[in-house]
Amino acid sequence: LIIHCHTSRAFTNTLVFFPPRFLLYCWSNFLLLSLAVGFVDCGRGGLVRFECSNPSDFRIEADGVVYAVRSIQHSTLPALTLLIKASDTTTQQQWVTQVRLTPSTLSSQQVNIPLSTSITQLKRMKRDWVIPPINVPENSRGPFPQELVRIRSDHDKNRSLRYSVTGPGADQPPTGIFIIDPISGELSVNKPLDREHISNFHLRAHAVDLNGNQVENPIDIVINVIDMNDNRPEFTHQIWNGTVPEGSKPGTFVMTVTSVDKDDPKTANGMLRYKILSQNPESPTSNMFTINNKTGGIITVAAGLDREKVPQYTLIIQATDMEGNPMYGLSNTATAVIRVTDVNDNPPEFTAETFFGEVPENRVNVIVANLTVTDKDQPNTPAWNAVYKITGGDPTGRFSVPTDPTTNEGLVTVVKPIDYEISRTYVLTVEARNEVPLARGIHSPRQSTATVSIRVIDMNESPYFEPNPKLIRLEEGMMPESTLTTFTAQDPDRFMPQTIRYSKLSDPANWLRIDPNTGRIKTIAILDRESPFVKNSLYNATFLATDSGIPPASGTGTLQIFLLDINDNAPKVFPQEAEICEKPEPNAINITAVDGDLNPNAGPFAFELAHRPSDVRRNWTITRVSGDYAQVSLKIGYLESGIYEIPIIITDSGNLPMSNTSYLRIKVCQCDISGDCTDQEHIMAAGLGTGAIIAILLCIIILLILVLLFVVWMKRRDKERQAKQLLIDPEDDVRDNILKYDEEGGGEEDQDYDLSQLQQPDTIEPDAIKPVGIRRLDERPLHPEPQYPMRSAAPHPGDIGDFINEGLKAADNDPTAPPYDSLLVFDYEGSGSTAGSLSSLNSSSSGGDQDYDYLNDWGPRFRKLADMYGGSDD
């Protein structure tokens, strides 16, 4: 395989090995004289040195000819393989190829076979083809396509071949970058390359005949894109922020700036160098900082950093490739902002040497004075925040100086009451410091300490009782107007002459009185230790003392009276009620006594049955169990069931003993085997107290009173009903003029009734009344009218039903009532109506000339009417 390399400026350092592999054919019993190994240097003309891997058997000359230095046996040929290395003495680039020795059937005559000699009678073995990497510069300007290398197989001498390449950049994305002439095998690049996009390409070359049969194994072609300096350095941040404490020594690290270059970092194109172009401000010097040209680390190189003078520095940093060569390198800039941080190098200083304030006495949590300081350090930092401390003038700790977080002022505050009578002025020494210590070598000046003069204002103070509370011990039972003690108060205002008056503020039992001028306390009632206002024999009363100041001030004092017990309460039996069985076994009741007094005025007690009534001692017996307990039991074998009150005389143990007769209510009942009462009824007090019994009785009495009032009211209402005028005058009765048959009949002309009385019965003339002998058959006879009930003018709605029922009874008892329906008067609305008739009821016609016989033709319903109206007069 022959490879031709075209010369160009980009390939001045490239040598192409030709051919990649050699086959040396050795014949048995013959000595191989020489073998020429050739190179194509692409026109460079540099010096190439050859080396052989087996110098004991072979040697290679400077022109590439290989010689056998001794006879080679046929049997050793299969094991002989030579490695030929070519080295460029200028660039130290090396190439290696392999020479394989195989036996041949030629005669043993010594021959010299040059590489270029065509030996047709030799059988050619399969060979591989290798192409060294091809270097192509990026951003080439053309013209395109630009030939890179020509690929050719030695099989093209006797047949036509076709060449092709595959891989990314050829037939795979990105396609169309590399093309090959299929006939000549010339490989070309079709457009400019970009190393930052793709740094190398891996292609594979193919050689096939016209039938598509492969005549050579595919060969790999590596194309490296040579970097060109076409990218400027780029800082990762355009503005860099760093800090350095003020007063830092030279060599103090500040920060590191970094920049990146897309060019090859292994070449000068990507090797960066940093430097500082400018510093602002240039104080105290123009070179306060320096930068490591390779790493970008910034450090201080000069002393004198002072935040109070220069709080911030601005540096312009430049990064240049080509190792910082200003002529060929590309550069870029960024800004570094260095903030000088504060350290506590300035102590706080008071704005005045002495501060003044005043405060009323006995006032706490009052700000007396505001202490102001100045500090040149950065505000609102621990190096600026002030802390105040009282170093003198306040031995009792009555003042404190907290810091105002907003203004940084010291607030002199009273934390304990101040007494004007003890001290009228205070002079404090206050020291100001920062929250953090001062920097090394800096001391607090005299201005960090100040004096605070405080004047105390005298105020009217409240009188106070001494002692408070005051305890006295007295026996109970003291009579009214007895003097107990004198309870006086003191006025702390020694420089204000004032008078004090006393009054009672709290006296729960209203037992005491105090003299308003002297404070002498007397009783106004008997003191009783057993009072509910006395707790644990102690009675508390509160008194008020008020001075004559402007405004007046007052104070309170408590008088505690410890009441000593006397024997003023008689004992009582407890419990007051019990149950016992009819039979004596078991029939004992344990009792004790309750005494409001204390020992020794209480127990032990003496129990005794009273002598009266006489049956008490006959039926009962009492036995003392201990000093405080006794047993009551039946003395007889059987006692009838019931409730018995047993009088018991109990005597206490006081110095002057007191006796009392108490009654024990005992229920005697039938008992079961276990001794429990089986009666269903219990004594009233066994389950209910006296208060509950009284409440039940009151409820019963109230219910009875309500029932009685209701009955009286009902009776009174009945009497009112009976007193009404319920009857109608006889002449006003017009009931018989209207008949009801429960059937619809004819008109007004079909009824032979005299209805003139319906208008105004009282005004009818006597001669107009129908004679007695002229009456209808269905008209009821003239008899005295019954007395019907008269309805009141304004009846109660509830009386309607009663009125109707009474009218119905009167009608039923009326002997003159016809046995048919007729008009019943249930209420009389009065007489003398001036209203006229609304119908023809006033007709004077009696209807006697009417012929009612035609009613017979109307059916059985009207036959009765035909008989009544159509009949003869008799």
C-alpha cells in the first residue's frame, strides 16, 4: 500500500511511514543480502534514524536497507519477526513497523531482493494498512475542498478499485465535513473545523472492487483538529466581591478570581496569566494589592488598610492567554470589589464629661439621663454597639445603664426605690465599652468614662405601720368598749411636718373601733372565737392611716387578734338520730359529743340519761366507752317499733364545766339477721334535713292556697252568671212566626204568616193583634212565656257555650213549645229598631186566598205542605 502525503505548512512536522508492514521472503539455504525500507517525508527533508529489534541477526542502514549479518536456518524463520523503529531526531517523533520473515522454496542461492522489485513468482501474503493520525488546523480559510491525504491500495494495478470513508463527519452527523474521491482515494475536508466543537474525528477507509468485494481490511483514520488561538479568556464573574479586615498585614489573602479559555489548555493558546491594571482609590498607595499571575489569588502587599478612611477598593483585573504575551495573546478584564471590614480599632467616647438627671423618690423603672457616645467603627456592628457599666457611686445597686439598640445611648434607669431622707444626690461613674474587645495595641481613652450626677426630688410618702401586721392575744368574750391596743403609723417624710388620721378599712365582724387621732382600738361587740369570721382562732382587721400632705398619702396596717378560748359553749350529742332493733341483741348505739370550745374546755365528756320522763331510764341505758364516746342501748328485752327521743345530759371538762341536755332521736324497728332495719318507712330526718322538710311543707301549703283561690274564683264566676237577666219579655217573643221544615218551599206569597211582629214588637197596636179565635192550626196556644236567659251586653267569649246550653234547657222545659221546629230566642237585642223590612214580610195578605192543592202533584215531599196550607179553615 502506497501513501502519498501532500506537503503544506500545516504538515511540516509530519512524517508518513511507507509501507506500514513488510513481508520478507527467505528461501531455505540462502542468505538474505539486503531489504530496503523506505520513507516518504512529505518534503520535509529532516534526518530520520532507523533501529532494528534484532541487531545480532540483522542491521539497517541510514537509507533504510536491511541486511542479514549471518546465515539463517530454515527452521528458525517462522520465529523471526523484526520491529523497525524510525525516529525523527528533531521532533523526537517515532514510528514502528513490523517485518515478518517466512521461508521460501527458491534455490539456496544468495539473492538481494529490493522492495521495489516485482517478484511475480512469489505468493503474496495478506497485508494490513495503517495510517498515522492526520493533523488539520481549525478555522482554515480554504479554498475548499482541501486535500488532506491520498489513500491507495497496491491492488489497483491489476484491477479497478473504489475507495470510501465512514464515520462521524463523513456519513454520520455531522455529515459532509470529509469527502473522498472514490477513484483516486483523495481524502479532503469540505469546510472549516472548530476544535472547541469537535477536537478529533475517527474515520474508517474502505477499498472494494467494482463488484463491491472488499479487497483490503478497513483502515482507521484519526484526524486531529489543531487548536488555534481564536477564543478570548472569559471570567466566570464580571464583578468579584471580596473582603479584608482593616489593619491587615502584607501578605493577607483576599480572594481568588478565575477565568476560562475555550482553547486547548495544553497549548499556549489556553495558558492564562493575570495582572492588576488599576486600583481605585490609590490610597494610601497605588499598589495595596497584588495578584498571582497563574492562580488569580489576590493578596495585600502594603499596610495601612483603614476602613474609616477607605472602606472599599475597586481593582481592574486582566486575564491574557498565550502565557500573557501582550503581542499575540488575547485578553479580557473583570472588576474586583474589595470591601474593608471593620475591626474594633475605635473605642466609644462620651460626648460630655458629666451628665445630669433627677428622679422623684420611691420611683422605679424611670430613665434618669441619656448618655451619648460616638464611635468611628461601622454602625450596628459588635465593634460599634456600646455596653455601659457603672464603676462607682452606686454601692447598693439602685441604678442600671442598659443600651438603646437604636441610638446606642446609655439609659440611666432606677431599678430600686430611692429615699430622699437617706440620700438627696447620687454621683455615678459610668464606663462605655464595645460588645467585642478592642483590637490588639489599642487602649480605651479617658473619654470612655463619664460622670452622672442625679438629684433626688422629695415626694409625699405614705405613712407606714410598724409592726405590720401587729399580733395581739386576748381572751374571747371581751365586753364592748374594752380597749385592745394602740395601732399607730409613722410618717417617713421627716422634712414635711404632717398629721396622721386613722380609719377602719376592713372589720368583717364589725367588732372594733379606732380613734382617728390616737389610733387607740376598742371593741364595740363581744369577741367570739367561734365566729365564722375567725379562722384558726385568728381575727384580722385592716386600718388606714392618711397624712395631711398635698396630695394626701395613705398606708394600711393589719391587726391580728389571737382569741384565747374560754368555756362558753355547751356540748351537744352527735349523731342526733339513729336506728336500733326491737330486740336488745345487737342493740348498742355509739354516740359522742360536739363542743365548739377547744381543749381543755371540751372533752372528755360525761354522759347521763335524764330523770324525766321516767320511762327513759326504765327502757334505756347509757355506758361510757371512753372520754369522748358512750353507748346507748335498750335496757328491756323488747321495745315496740317507733321513734323515741332520749334526753341525754352531757357535761364538758372546762374549769367551770358546762352541761347541756341533748335529745337523741332513735328509731326502733324490726331488723333482719344482719341487724339492719327492714321497715320501709324511715324517720323523716334520716334522709332529709330540717331545711328540706321545711321546704317541702311550704310547697304543700302554697299548692293548697292556689287550689283554694281557684275554687273561689270559679264560684264567684258562677254567681255572676246567675245574676244576669237571662229571660225575654213575653210580648217580645216572635218565635212562632217562623217555621222550619228543612225543605225549600215557595216564595213569600206562599206563606200565610203574619210576620209584622218581627219589625218592632213593642210598637204594634193592641187592636192589630190577631183575635184569639182566628189562629192557624199550627200556631201554638197563648200561654205565659217561659223565662229564657238574658245574655249580657258584653259577654265573655267563654260564656257562649253556657248561654246556649241554658237556652236549650229552657226551651225543653217550656210547656207551650210546639212539637216542631220553631224560632227560639237565644238573645234579645232590644226593641225600637227604626230599620224597615228588607223583604215583603210586611205584607198584610194572609195568603188565605191562595190555592195550595197543586202541591199534591209535587210528590210525597210536598204532600204535608198541601195538607197544611191547602186544607179548609176547620
